[in-house]
Amino acid sequence: MSERLSVLKTYKLFIGGKFPRTESGRSIKVADASGSVVAHTCRSSRKDLRNAVEAAEKAQPGWASANAYLRGQILYRMAEMLEGKRDELAAAISITGKVGKDAALAEMDASVDRLVAFAGWADKYPQILGCHNPVTGPYYNFSVPEPTGVVGVVCPDEPSLLGLVSLVAPVICSGNAVVLLASETNPIPACVLAEVLATCDLPGGVVNILTGLRDELVEHFATHRAIAGVFAAGVSDEHRTALEAGAAENMKRVQVLDLGPDLAAGFADDSAMESPWVIEPFVETKTIWHPVSS
Amino acid sequence: MAASPTVFQAVNSPTINRVSADARAASFTTRSIKTTAKDAGLRLALSMVDLTTLEGKDSPEKVRSLCAKARRPMPDDERVLGERLPSVAAVCVYPSMVPVAAEALGGSGINVASVATGFPSGQYPLDVRLRDTAKAIADGADEIDMVINRGAFLSGKYGIVAEEIAEVTAVCAQGGPGGREVHLKVILETGELETYDNVRRASDLAIAQIRDGDFIKTSTGKVSPAATMGVTLVMLEAIRDAWLRDGKRIGMKPAGGIRTAKQSLHYLAMVKETLGDAWLSPDWFRFGASSLADDILRQIVRRKTGRYTAGYDFGVA
Amino acid sequence: MTTFQEQDAAAVTKTSAAGPGRSPALEFASAWDYAPAPETTKVEIADSHGHYIGGTFVGAAKGGTLDTLNPANEQKLSTFARGTVADIDAAVNAAREAQPKWAALPAKERGKYLFRIARRLQERAREFAILETMDNGKPIKESRDVDIPLVAAHFFYHAGWCDKLKYAFGGAEPTPVGVCGQIIPWNFPLLMAAWKLAPALACGNTCVLKPAETTPLTALRLGEIFDEIGLPPGVVNIVTGDGEAGSALVEHAGVDKVAFTGSTEVGKKIARAVAGTGKKLTLELGGKSPNIIFDDASIDQAVEGIVSGIYFNQGHVCCAGSRLFVQEGVADEVIAKLKIRLQSLRVGDPLDKNTDVGAINSRPQLETIAKYFDIARDEGLDVFESSCELPSIGYWCKPSFFTGVQASHTVAREEIFGPVLAVLTFRTPEEAITRANNSPYGLAAGVWTDKGSKIFEIAGQLKAGIVWLNTYNRFDPASPFGGYKESGFGREGGMQGLRGYVKLGGDR
């Protein structure tokens, strides 16, 4: 009997709640520690990015106007579903052989907990970042944080899942939509996560997942005028400069996290990564005045 | 008498944003009125004064003294100032004093204004209020300062308020003995109306009932707050809109609380910038005041002579 | 074109014809006009001004000098130093040297310096107001009643923050950014200096301030106040000049944070220059803010809101309500009343206490505004101008508005920065929101309606950093100011305004 040939999965993109193939028709091999190919992922093009941004633009207003309690519940649902795929995701994290099984499980657990943290923030951060302002004169004046819009997320290579979740959760919990570029060295956890997102009540288009090469896509994240902000970590100085120059395009809000040399440790720091000040870069303070009189 | 008035009546007046209206009104108090503008403004304001006494203790002697002051606000004006100052626009008294005032002002061109309609509360049967009006006219009043039925207004019975104003207007329209024209001023008593929305609503309601040349007026002077810049602005805007919309021309009289010459100049600035030149005349704008005239005189004397006056320099009336 | 009077009669008389023999218009000729009421207090202005670096006024290194004019009469007010790379270098070095000591001061003591600045500004308010009006061209009543009181209030407000910063950033420990390079515009010269300096100093930073090249005088005089109150040398440095000094400041490696208020065009250049340098950046840029009037609004007050929205400070206001959206049912009335209101706006000598609209700040700005008039005419728009007479010398523009404007017209899209309004109409709330948001800018917006639920719906939908409901152009140090989209990022004022001047964990 001949040995059974395994079915090699080719992971697709996740755009607008659907799983299209890349428009480029190109793919990237993902190999395990021994160098054998274990999966293929899409090598996204700028057109895929364009499609993802369109989907995000379409989904964002509805997501922003969903009540905060609902957004929180959906984030919690994401955490539940992630927990249910604990083994599969841990395997995905360690698939390239760079992360051991225990570390992968720990990263998996931290990712679930991070989602839970931001599930809780959804209906609270406005009370921290907003306020009533005691102005002089007969005016009622208050400031509220509102989502910025469509935010590009450029994920670090490692930690492949926790990095992604840590950058995405604070951005969507306030009502932004995300177009993300997954870890280049191990995009598999992102692809598995897409399957979670597709079934967890998150409206299609709120999170869109691209896989591919930063060298090819960072520039387009920076210059796309419908992307209102970019959140990144673990990018090269060159990519950081390119992303920050995107502010010159359309006043993009660009936040490149500086977590020191040990990204895994940085992302594991709950007090820094679960602070409302991680939400703050992608909200806009709207200040409202109204006269007070009868 | 007409059929029972409409109790439920649609209100079509614009709402008033009080904070903004107050800010606009306050902006006129920062107008800097200097030199020639001040000289002219003080004389104009003097000519617009309705010299008023409305007290229970009013005596014929006091009214006669007030009338003398109305004719010649400053008896030694020619000696001190080298000019003859204008007389005031009217003397405003209770109905019982109308005969005294009419006699004292005879031939001066100064009007006798009488409060009527159960001033200041208006809490009398309508027929009593109408007879009050007719009697004042018969006794020589050229102008009737009526009060509206605030009880009806504040309970939303705008039809009753309108109808009563219409009836008083009709009495005035008959004129006085010898075909004398009688003008009506409708006192809204804005201090009791409380909101600017009510002030605007009452203004519109009154304007709809009265005739060209009649006035709307803020206050009786018996309720605080009396005239304010904000209330007056709201009423001036109602007058402006009636003019622009219907070509109906109504006068304005803030009354009570205007005591200083400076205040009167602020009001004039507001009239000037809201209604324009045509309203800067005693025919269209009055100040209901008892002590304003003296402060205007003090300012005129100071500006002319460079000296400050003493309180006893101007006759107490 | 019909005359003003005919248009008004037609517009306002909706239900009945004019009274017999009368045309229901209003005349604002001059039956009783205000006599000139100039502010007569004399303010001494030195013939020449140097930079304020390290606590002393120093001459230009080698950049030569520039002149600053009074735009109301085109007379030279003074000469000032044209800053160079070397001047910026000296200023940044002074700021660097001062910063650790300034940050290490007990917070309460730091606060006391700011309180002192506020007090001295209040005491010298008249002098500053007059100087601001002379250098900028804005009416004295605005510099006296708005700019300078707000400047003092801004320092006072931030003085109190110095020892309370940890409460502003619950859970995160704020630390100073370091040296702030701050570039400010000419429309509110001293107020913009205060908006920049007060929060920076409160948070323990030191500053290099670059005033606009047409309006350096009040900022330099603020340097005198720093001397008077004993502010440690180098904590604030002021380098005057043109774009060269500005670029040098943005590019200086010793600057940790750049804050800029000005045009979106320059803001984008700065963003590009700062990219990848590790410098923090906040930008407060242009706008084309919508002012939306519904048919259930208090119309007379809404007209006041239009006036303060676009004619305040000659329209040299980044958050000016320059796009007016009027619901169709009241468009005729609003336009007719706006025309009447324009007749009572007094344009002229900025030092006259009765002037409502002063001089355009500079000849180039006047030319920019004139260019938009030309474009509007070419695009076939009707213009209504105030009938006021303009002085023969100086830079002036009549308060004006364009009617029949569509979203595609240039004057509905581009920031004019003058007393010029584009009037558009709409029918439904949704249309108003969509059209109001149809702009790359997102600084401010106004909404006028008497219906509470509607006003909050609209306020929520508008993409703007400041939403004035039934009011316009109100400012307060406690109220955050700043835009969405291409109007910039970061806030100035209020608790949120502190964010741009501290580092929290994760910030570089």
C-alpha cells in the first residue's frame, strides 16, 4: 500500500467575511522546522488590499454604531471560539518550529485573555477617555471618543497570534474596522483565526486578513487614502518610516509600538497592553458644546 | 362680545435661543459711543422718554411737576448749555391722574399716556378693563399702556389673550374727543413670562392684533425683572419680522430698570442695528423710565461744562 | 441681478405683500452713527526685535531681518530677526539644557510659574490686546474680549495640571517628551502661542516657539513676561523668522516633539519630514467646516451663528463655519436676514472699539482671497457683499457670501481663510450629514435645530472634532480642540490636550 498523501491546505484571504483567493494568483509556502512545506498562504497584492479596505469601509459605520455592549459581547464570543480552537491554534503557532508547544499554548491562552480584556473595555473606555469639560459660560460641554475609521494593522512576525490579537482587539473594540497584514514568517494562526472570525457574529468586513510580504504591502498601507490609521509593531525602521510618512498622505494616525527587543515579553505585559491608552491612538475626541437655558 | 375665544390655538412663533440672544444683546453694551455720537444719542434718548410716575401716593402736585419737567427737562438749559433741549415724548400716569396731566401738558405736543386695563395685574373682568381704557381716553389720554392677561397666556389660552388685545385696540381705534388719535402700547410683562420663547410668542400675538403705529412694551415696572437688553432684542426682532413679512410697523417701549444714560445709549445701539434708522425716533421707540431723564441731563451737562452735577441740580419730579 | 432691497422683499415676504406704499426693507444708513472710538492707549514698540534664547533677547545670527507691518495701514511696526539653522540650534540647545531641571522641579513649583505667567498677562492685557490688533489686524474688541483673556485662561488652566498629571492618565505614568518645537500661525498669534506653550510646560517639557512671520510681536513680548516672572532661562525660547526657521526646527535632531498649527499643505510636509525620526507629532490644520441650519432652528440666533462662524476674525479661523447648509424651507429667510445683518457689520480701523471686522492679515492672504472670488465668478456663482466702504490703504475684504453653491464648486471645497461664506441648501437630515461629511477636512461643525433628539443624532454623525450645537466658535481652555481626518491629529486644551506632551508606556 502506498503511503497516504496528506491534503495540503492552501489558506485563503479573509475579506468582507468571505474567503477569496488572492487576486494575484500567487502564494507563499509555509514550512515546518524541517523545511517541508506544510501549507500555502496567499501572497496578497495591492488589489487585495484595496478590496479589503473597501470591505472595511462598508462595515465600519455599522460596527461603530452597534451598541458598546454588543461589541463587547462579540469580542467575548471571539474569545470563547478561540478557546475552542485552543489546540489547533497552538499547533498553528508552533507550526514553523520556532515556538515550542508549551510556549504556543501560553501564547494561545494570553490571546484569549487579551480578547476578554477588550471585550470588557468596549463599554468602558469612553468613560475613561471622554469627559465633561467645565467651560466658562452657559454651555454644556463634553468630549467623547469616536472610532477613527478603517485602521491598517501590520502584525509582528512573532508572537504570531498574540501580536495580532493585541493590535486588533483595541482597534475594533472602539468601533474601527481593520485590514491586517499577518505575520510574514508564520501567517497560519491568522488564517485559523479567520475561521473563528467567520463564525463568531463579528460582522463581515470588520476584520479583514491579508497574508503576504511587508516589502510589497507596507507602502500601500501607508498611501491608501481610505485607511485612516495604522497600528504596527515589530516592523523594520524602513517600514516604520514609510508608514509614518503615510501621515503626509491623508493625516493618517500612525502608531508603531516600541516594545523593546523582546516582542514576546512586550506583548505579554498586561498592564501596558490592556491599558485604555492602547485604544486611545485610534479614537478621535469629539467635543460638543450646547448652550444651557430655558 | 365675540363668540367664545379659541382656547386651543396653534403657535407659530419661532423659538429663541436664549444664550445666543443674550450674547447678541450684550454685544451692544460694548459699543463705544463717544463725542458727537454721544451728544446726539443723549438728546435722542431724552426725546424718547415716557416720564413715568405710577405710585399709589401720586398726587396732582407731583403729576403737574412731572409735566413741567416733561415740557422743559432742564429749565436753565439755555443758560448752562446754550441750547434748548428736547422735551420728552410723553408723561405716563394712572387713569385718575390723566385729567391733571392733560391739563398740564395742553398744547405742548407731549402726549399723555395712561396705564389702563386694570394695571398692573390686569386681574379684572374684561368689561371693567375696557371701561378703564375708555375713561382714560375720554379724560384726555393720547396713549394707552395696557397689560395682557398673563394668566390666560401662561395657561396657553392664547386666543383669549389675542381677543382681549383686539377689544382694547378697538376702543383705542375709536379715538378720543375731537377725533384725537389714540395709540396703544401692549405691556407683555416679560418678567412674568419668564422665557424668551414666551416673550416672542406674546409679541407676535400682540402685533397681530394692534395697528400700525401702536407699540409693544416690556413691563409694568412693578415686576422684576423689568426691561432687559435680551428681552428687548427679542421684541425688536418680532417687530422687524412683522415689518419685513407684512409691512406692518410697530413701535417698541422697554420700561423699568433703565436708569442710566449709558444704558439708554446701549438700547439705541440695539435699535439702530436691529431695526435701522427708521425706528430711531420717539414715534417708534420709547423709554419707560422715571429717573433716566435726570441721568441723561447729568451727562449732557458734564459733557458741555466738564463738571459733574449734584443730585439736587435737577428738579425732583 | 436684482437689488438687495428687491431680493429681500421677495425673500422675506412669504405670505403677504408689503404694506401700502411701503417697501418692507430696513435702512442702516447713518441717521445716528457711532463716532470714531479708537483705542488711544499708546503701546511702545521697539524698532527692532531679536530672538529670545536662553532667557535673553539676542540679535539675528546671520539671517538678517524681516519687517512686520500693521495690515490696517501698511506701516512698518518693527523689524525682527530672521531665524536661521544656527539660531534654531542655539534655541534647541538652550531648551535641551533647561529641560531636565524644569522637569525635575516639584510639580507644584512648576505650576506656580504658569500661574505667574497668567497673572502678568491679565495685568498687561490691554497692552497685549492693542499690540495684537496692530500686528494682526483683528478688531480690538476681539483681541481685548477673546484672544488675550483666553491666553491668560489657558495658562491658568494648565498651571493647575502640573501636579495632577498622574490623574489624567489613569493607570499610566506620564513622563515629559523633552524638547518641543512649536510652529504657530498668524491668525491668533498669542493665543496659539499659549495653546502650544502652556500644556508643554505643564507636562515638564521645554519649548522652542516659532511665531508666524507676519505676527511675531506679541509672542516676543511674552518673552518679556517670562523674564519678569523669573521663568528659568531656556524653558521657553522664541525664534522668529520665516519657513527656513520653521524647517530647521522641524528637522533639528534635538527636538523630541513637533507641534504645528497651520495649513494642511505645510502639515503634510512636516509629517513627511518627521516620519521615522522618532519625534512625536501633533498637527492642527485646515478646515472647511459645515454650519447646518434646520428649519426648526431659532433663525435669528442661527444668523448670529453664521456671522460669528465666518466673519469672526475676518474668517481667519481654521474652524470657521465656511460651508453653510440651510434647509430649503428657511433658506430664503436665512439669506435675507444674513444680508440685513451684514449691513450692520462695521469694517475698518481695527483699533476702533466698534469695529466688527478688521484687516486681512497680509497682502498674500488678501490675494489668496481675491483669487477665490475670481474662481467663484468664473464658476458662475452669485456673490453678495456688504455695502460697507473700505479704507483706501491697508488690506481689506468685504464680508461676503456666495449663493447657489454646489458641492463641486471650488469655494465649497477649499479653505479660503477669509470673510467669505459658501451657502448651500439641503432637504433632509441624511442629506445634510452626507454633504457635511463630504470633505477631506473634519475640524468643526455647527448644527442649529430646536429638536433635542435630532441635534444629538446629527452631532454623532458628523466627522468633526468640535461640534457646536446652537452656537459657534466658542473656545475654552478646558475644551479640547482639534480635528478628524485631514484637519490634523491630537487635541489642544482640556485633559485630552495633555496627551501630546507626555510619554506613556509604549510611546517612544
